[in-house]
Amino acid sequence: MFVVKTGMRRVLARKPVALALAAASLAATAALAAGGPVHASATQTAAAPSSAICTAPAKYASLAARLSEDIAAAIRGRSGHVAIRVEDVRTGVECRYNEGHRSHSASVVKATILAALLYWRQHTRTSLTSTEKREAALMIEYSDNDAATYLWNDVGHARLSQFVKAATMTETELNPGGYWGLSQITARDELQLIRLLTEHNSVLTDSSRAYELNLMNHVVSYERWGVPAGAPRGLTVYVKNGWLNDPVLWVINSIGAVEGHGRNYKMAILSYDNPGEQYGINTVQAIAEAANRDLNAGLPAAGTPLAPTTLPGFLQGRPDEALPTAVR
């Protein structure tokens, strides 16, 4: 969320609610499959039995099994907690791992802010102002926090809530104050948002969807980690990431979609209680790499896989803006 050329501020999250997001037994697996709470160590994420993660129609059952195993391997032994939702339109593969557990949004909520702005403008049959266009580009492409605060206030909490309701993002809890990065989200709701952005629907017009997706496809290079990791270079990748500390453990989130050359899949990967910023990014990217590799297997070549991203030194561990004591 840091941009050298702008006056940026980042939001510091309160310590995330201690949700246990990993399965360590057959009983936990059953709870996971049902979308219920699953308990794990406070310091380590144990991989769920792989059969609990991904499903698919019979024709692609082997793909679902392989992806389940690879996601389980990617998170096995990692510190922190994760929530995952993956959906592949082409094959019907769907992956769910603690998809209904809430955690802080960090900057991925900026995708919701822009969608709410576009939804509002649709219904008032008015165009975005030149200021809104400028701030939207800064907010999505550079993850500028001042721009996010401007648009959060511009749209207003009531209209933001109207969009969330219309989008059926029923588990999302927008922060009641100005601390948009402390909104509570789930992987299930974030995938629903990506679905609304990438598929024709009655909530967002095609022109609204295209507007936001264009910005998500032009995120600055040093913030294109997460969902893009391992995706073939010839595909179109949309991404919005979020990262904040509390101030010791890190929230690291990545949402987006991959399209082109017969591919059409979406991901929402949320994590928290990461011991370090790059550590959390590595966890998220390991999950994304597994999905990108397996969902592209056997398809015509579309370029070499995108390498995982390591943050440049000047961005690593940047302290976030301190919040007032009352909201910590």
C-alpha cells in the first residue's frame, strides 16, 4: 500500500479476532466442509485432509483431488491462519477452506469501495467526476490510502452498505467509522465480489465491470504479488492485495481472477497472524501458485509462469499509520 510519489498513509489493524482457521482432525474436516469453525494452534496452520478442500464434477474429479493435495501442501506447517476460495468456470472445480471466517480486509476492501462508487453512479445515472476517476486509479493501481479515504467518504457508509447488500456479500461487515482497512471480510464474500466483476450480472453493468477490471489489470508491478504468482504470462490477471500489521503480526490478503486462452478462474486468499510481511506474502503466493499450475495443466501454452514476488527492500516492513487508542 506504499507509493513513493504520493502522500500515502496506511491503516493499522487492530489485532485480528483469534479465529482458528485450520483442520487437524477428521472432526475438524467435517466442520470445515460444513462451513463451521475449525480450531488450530495459534501459531501454526495445519493442512486439512486434502479431500476436504476442492470438489468438481466427475469429469474433473482428478484435477480437484490434485489441487486439494497441492493446496494442503502449500499451507502445511505455515504459521498464521488462512481462508481460501477458488472457482474455475471452465471445469467446475471449487476450493473452499475456512471460506466463511472473518478477518480484517486491509486494502482489498478498496475493490469494494470502487464497486460501490460505480453502483451508486449507475443508479443515479451520473458519471464519475474527474476527481473520482483520478482517486480510483490511485486507490486500485497504487493502493493509495488517501484516495481510499476520499472515496470511502465520497460514497458514504449508507451507499457502501447498499452495494454490499445488493452484491449479497452477507458476511462482510464494513467498519462503522473511517477505518476501512478494519472492515471484516470472508473469502466467500470476496469471491462473490470478483464474480460480480468478471461475469455479466444485474448488480454491476458491463461498463462498470470493465472500468474496475482495467484498473485491477494495471496494478503497479511491486504490488502484483499473490493471485498472479505462477499464472502464465500470456493470460490477463486482475488483482487487488491488502497488507497491514497489528503491529507485530501481519494480515496478508489477495483477491483476483485469471482469464484468456480458455481460462476463467477466480481466487480469494486471506491470511492473518503471519509473523512477517514477506512470510505472509509467500504463504499466499504458494497457494496461488498451486491453483495457477493445476488449473492450467494440460491446456495450450500461454507463456511462462509469473514468478512469485519479493518486495523491494524499501517497502519491506513499512510501519502502518497508528490508529487512535480507542480503536486498537
